[in-house]
Amino acid sequence: MAQICHRIVQVTDLHLAGTAGDRVHGIDTDASAAAVLDRIEAWAPELVIATGDLTDSADPADYERLFQLFDRLAAPVVPMAG
């Protein structure tokens, strides 16, 4: 029987700030998210699951910015806000 392997990545708790360059607890969350997405792209997953506190606030505009960052990925992204 042939085995099938799938490449799935989970990313969690990005805490993306409201404005590019803003810091959350001293961390530039845009730069951090970009570095994480660079690694994800290099792994070429078939699916990305995004969980936890994806933005630092629940502002819909912050989620729109987050989804724009995810648009660079070839794989579908399934967000599961926490």
C-alpha cells in the first residue's frame, strides 16, 4: 500500500499590530510575521493553519492586513482565531 504524506504547517499567535512597524511587547510583529512566512514559503506546504491570537486586537482592519500578508503563500490558509 502506498503511503501519502501531506505537508501542513501551523502558525500561531502572530499578534499582528494594527499598523505596520508597530510593536507589541517590544516586538515588531510585521517583521516577525514576515520572517515566519519566509520559512513557511521555503517549506512549500500544501496547507497552512493559522491559530491563536492572529492580531493583537480584534479590529477587522487588522485581520484584513493579516490576510494580505498571507496572500503571498501558494497554499490555502485556514484561520482559526483564538
